[in-house]
Amino acid sequence: MAYLLPRAVFVLVAWAMTCGLIKMLWLEADPMIFGVAGASWACGGVAYFAYLSKLRREIDDLQRNRRYSADGSTT
């Protein structure tokens, strides 16, 4: 949960900023526009954080498979 919560807050803040810009620039904006903006941020956030998670797993696998000799150098 500690990994997911800050990222979810980041996506919510980004969505709020986008909605604020839409409201400031386009006063008669349809409410559907805000839903589309939220959905696009949610999809982008899920894709980006899934990619980061995949990279973290790959790095962990590489570190587990690495063997060290007695003098500390890799073999």
C-alpha cells in the first residue's frame, strides 16, 4: 500500500490540475470532458506504474542472480 498510495495521489492531483485548466480556459465545458480527462489520467497512471513495477521486478531478479566472489567482484 505504501507503494501505491503516493502514486494514486499524484494521479489525482494531476487530474485536478487538468480539470482546473479546462475550467479556466473553457467556461462552458461539458461535464463529460472532465470524465474523459480523469479516465485518460487513470489509464496513463496504471500503464506507467505497471511499467515501473515491471522494471523493479526485473532489477530485483538481476540482483538475485548476480554472484559475488570472496573479494567482492562479480564473476
